[in-house]
Amino acid sequence: MRIDSLYQLSDLALLLMRLLVGLVFISSGWSHAKDPVARGKSIGMSPGLTRFIGIAELAGGLGVALGVLPQFAALGLILVMLGAIQKKAFVWKTGFWGKHSDGWHYDLLFVVMCLVIATTGGGRYVLVRVLANSQ
């Protein structure tokens, strides 16, 4: 059984998902970029690498949220999240759920959401399509 009328909302659903993903990565990237020394210490990375990751998260989050090269932005964010999963699973030995909700399940959700964005192009409501349709 299917509810065919829901298909007409798929572009809106993709937009809402892009905005949520963008919000999370923009806020995370901002915290990495504004204080890379303290943030780097908390995650066991150098300030330079922490700032780089923060800038990558900011750029990817903005690209996904605004629909500016959303596929490339989403693929970049997937790489960031795979790095986070690698650190949590293999370096910190954190399980899927973790001890206090600090597992890598959260990171995996963002990998899959970004994969949906990358494989769909972000839906109809991306900046390039909006600008093209307005001319």
C-alpha cells in the first residue's frame, strides 16, 4: 500500500532535510572555527586541522542549506562524517550507541542524509534551479 499524494511533497521534504543538515553543520563548523584550540583539545586534533574541519563544515552546511552545489557540499560533508565515525569507532572505541548517546549512530544518520541529498541533487528548491526558473 502506498500513499501517492505524499510524493508531491518530496521536494519540500528534501528542502527541510537540507535546512536541518545545514543548520547542524553550520553551528558545528562555527564552534570548530571560532575556537580551534579548545575544540581541538576536546576532540584530540590539532588547532589547524580543527579549523580546517570547521571551515569545511561551514562551507558544506551553507552549500547544502542554500542549494549551492548541493551534491558536492553533501559529498564533502560525508567525508567529514566518515572521519568522525572512524575516530569514534576505531580510536575512541565508542560503540554504535555509545555510553551516553555519544556513539556514532548520530554521525551515520548524517552520512545517509547527505547521501540522499547527493543522489537527488537536493530536490527542486536549490538556488541554481530557482535562479534559472526566475529568468
